[in-house]
Amino acid sequence: MKMKSSRKARRRVKIEDLSEIPLSKLLSEIRKFEAKYGKSFQEFISSLKEDRASMEELTDGFIWKQYVNEVLRRSSRGRLELSIEDAMEFTEVFTPARLEIMGYLAKREWATVSEIARSLGRPVGSVSEMLKILESKGLVKSERRGKRKVYSLLVREILLRMG
């Protein structure tokens, strides 16, 4: 694994070549940050006030963003390759309800939470929480379109490597 070091504000930050890190380790590191701050990456970033943030929060935010971006980069190719170990990280994600949401999004370019909920006959709050989980794993992405937040599927194919 290649490592680079940079000196910023008397603190040493190591930048790793994340493409060489197994997906399970990336997801594990993301979960550590979620546990430390008690929120998802999106919630952390939106609550972070750079002029009032500590150096630790800024550094953690930078590193956390790199992990999230690497997971998104891998899944943005439309194909997610999982080893058996990686697949274990996704067992709680692939519930029938979440797979139903992914199936709905696979048939469309994008959809809002309310459109998905109405179509699947599920409560909006429940669908919203499931989409947050799918987004944290790099399976869907959200974006603003005017006043609406829409979701689209990033992964169209999931490949499980047995060896």
C-alpha cells in the first residue's frame, strides 16, 4: 500500500491509496466515524461549521470523505464486486424491502422518496431511512433537483467473487 505524508497545522495526515483497500475495510472505517460522531457522513458534513470545527473534526471529515468517495467511485461504474468478506458487510443491507426499493430505482432514471413510498405502499419515513442506508453503502445516490431530493441507483450489477 502506497502512503504519502503531508504536514498541516502540526498534525501528520497519512493519505492512503484507497483503491488497494478491501471494500469491507472501507466500510468498517466509515462505520467507525459514524459511531464516533453518532451520525451519517451527510449529516456530519451538513452540521459541520468550518469556522468553529476543531482540527480533529476537520481532519476526520477529510478522511471520512475520502472513504465515502472511494466507495462511491467503486459503485459508480454500475457494478459492485464483493468478496465473501465484503458480502458479509452487506447482509443487513439486502433486506427484501431494500431490494424492492433498488428494483424500483432500476426501472427509472431517478425518483423521490414519496414516489417510491407511494409505488411500493410503504411509509415515507421508512423508505427515507432505507434510502439513507443504501446511500451510505454506495448503492444509491441522492441529489437536489430544485426543491426536490431525488434518488438514483448507482449499482446495476453485483458480482460475488468466491475466491
